[in-house]
Amino acid sequence: MDGFRERDVTQLSATAAVAQIAEGRLTSRALVDALLARISLRDPDVRAWLALSETARELAEECDAVPAARRGRLHGLPIGVKDVFDTFDLPTTHNSPLYEGFRPAADAAVVDLLRSEGAIILGKTDTTEFAAAGRNAATANPHDLSRTPGGSSAGSAAAVADFHVPLALATQTGGSTIRPASFCGVVGFKPSFGRVSREGVRIYAQSFDTVGWYGRSVDDVALLASVLGLDEEFPAAGFSRNPRIALTLGPYKDRLSPESLMALTVARERLEGAGHRVQVLDLPPEFEPLDRHHRVILHREGQASFRNLARRHSSSLHDDFHHRVENRDGSSLADLARAYDAMGSARIAFDAFMGDFDILIAPSAPGFAPIGRGPGDPVFNASWTLLGVPCLNIPIPLGSSALPIGVTLTARRFADKHLLDVARHLEPVLNPT
Amino acid sequence: MDGFRERDVTQLSATAAVAQIAEGRLTSRALVDALLARISLRDPDVRAWLALSETARELAEECDAVPAARRGRLHGLPIGVKDVFDTFDLPTTHNSPLYEGFRPAADAAVVDLLRSEGAIILGKTDTTEFAAAGRNAATANPHDLSRTPGGSSAGSAAAVADFHVPLALATQTGGSTIRPASFCGVVGFKPSFGRVSREGVRIYAQSFDTVGWYGRSVDDVALLASVLGLDEEFPAAGFSRNPRIALTLGPYKDRLSPESLMALTVARERLEGAGHRVQVLDLPPEFEPLDRHHRVILHREGQASFRNLARRHSSSLHDDFHHRVENRDGSSLADLARAYDAMGSARIAFDAFMGDFDILIAPSAPGFAPIGRGPGDPVFNASWTLLGVPCLNIPIPLGSSALPIGVTLTARRFADKHLLDVARHLEPVLNPT
């Protein structure tokens, strides 16, 4: 986290950068230059990027020449894209040897939408293979290069954390957006299931896979949420200045390390110190088996997703994917039906549970980023993904020398804007940096 | 339906063609030649195809040269593909002017799997725009060119019905596989939700879209089901020679025309005439609102699916898609949550309901294929799609001069093989041709 000049534009938030470009105080070209210089300095160590755009400077200059009236909401803003999103002008490899150098003919729908709003795709970030299993990303945690940034969205989380780019696209199937956000100390957002197109995004589990993204503030992730259509009010009424806050350790609390417990305690103390009431509670027991059901659906839907690769590339496909295709877990179709049914019932139950609260605070990860390059344990994320609820990781600084750690803020399904509004309101309290 | 020579190989079922090729009694090249000749004769009227493979004859010759030991389960078999599946060697247009001449860089996962089993992709078939709304397919019903083959899988259904190809891929979001099967007099199969990869298939509604297919017999659709991994037994026990059969007119019976009522009556009489017991019953009242919930989810998920096209191609995108993106139905996010919850609850309820039955027989369409080129009314299909259950249309011939009509056989979720086994057993009774 070194190498800054004072007022380096790489430190700008996305919202600040967009505003400065709109006001003529910053050019997109200057921002791209600064970010590429930062990447050039840092990426030999961090290894966040699998490919960088060769036309980013040119695209930035084109942006700078566009009159104000024809500018989109992300005009001139560089964005990183996890390498499971199709891009027409950059290779899309899914970090799989089977897709080395693969060039899709078109952008994923989300990438296309970002470009149509003026964004510049700066490059493709490293990922756990197919955002699923197999090969780890080579990316290091910028806070400690011996540690993982978490996966699967390793490169996107590290790139935002290390000031290579202000915003980056991720995906989440278990905890692939939220957990790396906790490990890297950035804001991560996974919207409600089904509200953002996955067209052109590699699919692992069709009931779970959700496009997410990283920024360095709630405002930044909310900017992208708005562009992607998540700015519809629900519940219809806004929240009061005193949101109703619940906090839970969740049903897997015995797997929490001291630092994760501390992050939750500190979050609570900071909120209470600011005059908020925080109700600490257990989730109903029916939520306990959700992680197990998640795994059944995950592997069974993965069975369908990797069947053709297993058939065609038998020996060169990582064994993890053969594991899915051959159903080595041995789950039955009755198990699968039970898992889907539990998912349906739990979604209803969680919405009812959240009738009394604006947000629920929960762990983002078992603890600090582990040593190595593994993706990390999704146990504290998978149930929220299965529930289809919006999740936001907010960093909870424990002290200047500590590694990053965060907590998850969730809300009821489709209350994406509500969650972002409450998170923006609480951010100065929870993350007072 | 004219133009046959005696023992024309275009009339062969897929299973018969595969067997004859395997036994050396038929070459893939001869079959491809015959089908292309048939298409050349008929397609100026039927208009099933948007593109035909220019390399099919060459690929067939390559197949014919492969030794028996290296042959897949579809070796040498020509298959038609709805033009919402990506194909690397043929344009993929989604019947949208925005995608004219578009060439994906890779095959959809299902197409790749079929090719890996030796299938030859004969061409791309016409479809309702994006398998959703907008522009109709130009395809005619081969039984009466003034009538529609149904949509959205118009070209695939007509191509199989008119002996252009023995098997063809379809998709279903509402009734896009089953209804055209009824209108065209072919066997149509939509598997349980989530069991077949949609990678590289255009997505309209991510909770519903399912890859389906057409053949001219239950054996033919079962062949493809097996290749796609749907040959896992569930329930574990096979069915007896006397499957437990229920029949319902469904909650929308006031929208059934006389011919659809007759198809259900004839199906019942034929079964009872063959010694089967058929229990006629109403569905529980909680199934009545499912069609309405389906529409809410459909349009809201479509809102996400078409957002980027609406942003980028404002005036050249069909108004139907702007309708989705702008949520002109005016559904709220609370309506959406209720619709998903009703879906979850109804899936559980339907499995319980089906605990007493092996299959349920229901209408496939309101009646005969209407005049024109419209896709038709999905009211008798959408609820099954929402329930995620496997559905099979089986033709119920009402007399040699009558237009085709069929009935839907459904079973509980994931009982795909069971449904196909029961349907195969009952096919000679229901469709005695």
C-alpha cells in the first residue's frame, strides 16, 4: 500500500472521479494514465490482472472529446472486469487453460451497459477457475502479499483495494464477492438475485450466480447499482434516521475466529456509540441447514454447467469439474428437490424475519485472509446467496496495523436501494477512516 | 406434408437413423442429402430455417469415416437448433435485426455437447425475437400454411413436423416448446428446471428459461435426454405397468376450445380402453394465480435481460422490450417477491400433490394452431414452467383430416426419466399412428 504521491488521482473514489471528469477538473486520459502507472508499479506483486486494455488511453481521449450533453453516468470512468464476463476487445479466459486467448464476439450484457454509460473497461481481473473451483487466481492480497485476497473474485477485489481501479465487476455463487471484500478491505455489493442480467457471464449455478461489484465506498457501489437499475424504492417508505438494526453471529458461529467476532463487536459498539440500537439475535433454527442445501444445489447445477467440457476435454479439465459432473457427492435428486424446497421456504421465512428490521449485520468471513491463494470458506456467505438477498460488505477497521476485515449488511430481497441507503448512512460510523 | 418417396430416410426417427448409421445401413451423408433436399423442396413455404449449414455434407462425410469405437451417441445425426443458441459456425440472430449476421465465437454448451456426441448441426431455426416477444418467426405450420406453428420455437417445431430434421433444440420460458409441439403434431420435451446448461443460450427470464427439444417419438426425445444427463432414476423405483394417471383441465378450463377438450377426452378414453385408470381432478385453488405470478417474474426478469439493448439501441429495439425494461406492467417489487414466494410454495405443493400419481395429463394449448404467425397463448404452459416440472407434449390424433393437437404429460420435479419411461409406455395408446 505504498507508492502514493499526494493527491494521486488513483485514490479518488468512483463518484469523485466521475464528478471531476464531468466538471472538467480531471480528464479520463489522466485518470487512465495514473491507474496504468499504478498497475505497472504494483501488479508484478499483486497480480490482479489477466489482461489490460491496449486501447484504454485512446478510449479515454475519445471520452474527453465528447460534449457534456452526450455523456453517460459513468463517463470516462475506468472499471475492472472479472475474467468470467465476456468482452469483445479483450480475451475472456475464466482462468481456465481451456479458454486461453479466447475472444468472445460480444460483451456481456452488464459490460455493454457500463460501456453505453461511458465506462472504460481497463482490463480483465484474475478469478478462481470458472468462478467455481479448480485453479486458484494468482492474485495476492495487497495488504500482505503472502495472503489470499479471497476468491473467486480475487483480482477485482485486490485491484480496487490496491488503487488500480476505482470500481470492478465480480460475481457471487457462494461468497465470491463478499468474502474477498472482507479480506481486502473494500466495499463489496451483491444485489438481490435475478435483478441484473448474467448474459455473457460464465454460469456455475444458475440459481445462485449473481453479478456483484467492488468500490471503495458505499456511494461508489451505489453508483453502479443505479446504472444497473437497482434504484427502485422498496419498501416504498424510506428509512428513518434510526434504522432498525439486527446483528447475528449466524448459525455457524463456532467457525468464527476472534478477529471476526471482534469486527462484529466493534461494529455494534460503534453503532451504539452513535446512538443506534442494535438487537443481537439468533436466526431461527431452520436456517442452519441452508449451507448444506446450498452445496447440493451448487454441485448439481454445476453438474449441468460443466458436462460439455467434461465430455470434450476429459483429461485437460480440472478434476474439480469432473467431481461435479460425476456427482461425486452422491446427492440424490430427492436431496436436490429438498434443497430447492428449503430455499423457497427460507426465502419466505427470512423476509418475514426482516419485517422488523431495516438491516441485519452478520459475519463476512471466518476471519482475516488466510495465507496462500485459496478462495476461502464461503460458510458465512452461501446462505445469503441462497436466500437471494442483497449483501454488502463494509470494512470494519480494527486498527492501523491490523489486516482488513468486514461485516455483511443484508436486507430483505429486493430492498437493494434501501440497503445501500442505510449502509451509506451508517458508513461513517462503521468505517470511520 | 407431401413429396415423399417410399422409405424416404427423412421419415426416419432419430433413434432409427442413429441405429442404421451405427449398423452401416445408412450413411450420415445420405441422410443429410435427403434432409437438405426435403428442405429445399419445402422451406420456401414452411420457412423453418434462418440459416443452413454450408458444411453439413462435409461433416457427414467425416462422420462416416470415423471408426465405430470412436463414435458418440448421436453419431452422424443431423439436428436443428433454434436461433437463440450460440453456434460458432453459423450466424446467431435471435431473429432480431440487432443481431443480423452475428457470429458467436463458441457454441452454446448444449450444442457443444451434441457435437461432441457426433451430431451434425444442420442449421438454425426461426424463433420469436429473443424467444420472448417482438418480431414473430416467419415460419408456417406445415399442416396448414395459413396457420402458425406456434412460438417461440416455431422453426424447430415445424422443421421436425415437416421432416426437415429428426430432432431440433428449442427453449421454453412460458410455453415455447410445448405449445408449438401441440400445434405441429410432434413430441416436445421440456426437462425439469436447472438440469441442462443454458450457457450460450439467449436468456429472457432466468428463473424459467429451459432448454427443450422436439422429436417425432418419445424414444427420440429420450435419446437426447439421455445425452444431456437426464437418465438418472427418480423416484428410485421404476413404474409399474399400470402407472397412476391423473388428468386435469387445469384452473383455466374456460379458455379451452372444443378441440382441446376433445383431445383430453380422447386421451382418457384411449387410456381407459387399454385398461388404465385415469383419475380426473381439479388442481388445488392455490395453483390458479400461478399464471399471473409467472407474468410478473417474466417481465421483471426480462427488465434486467433487455436493459442494455434498450440503453444502446433505443429506437431500433422492438417496443415489447422497452415495455419490459420500463416495467410498463407497473408491478412492484413486493409483487415480485410475492410471485417468487408463490412459486416456491407451489413447487412444494405440486410435488406433494404428485405423490399419488406417476403422471398428470393436462392441456398443451387452448386449441388448434391459430391463423397467422403469432406464438399463441401460453396460459396452459406457463404454470408448469414456473413449477419447474418436466413436461412432454404427445400428439393426440383426432382423425386424419384434423389439425394436430396434443396433451401435456407432467410429473414431479426431476422425475424426467420417469416421465419419459411412462410416456414411452403410453405412447402407442395415446398416439396410435
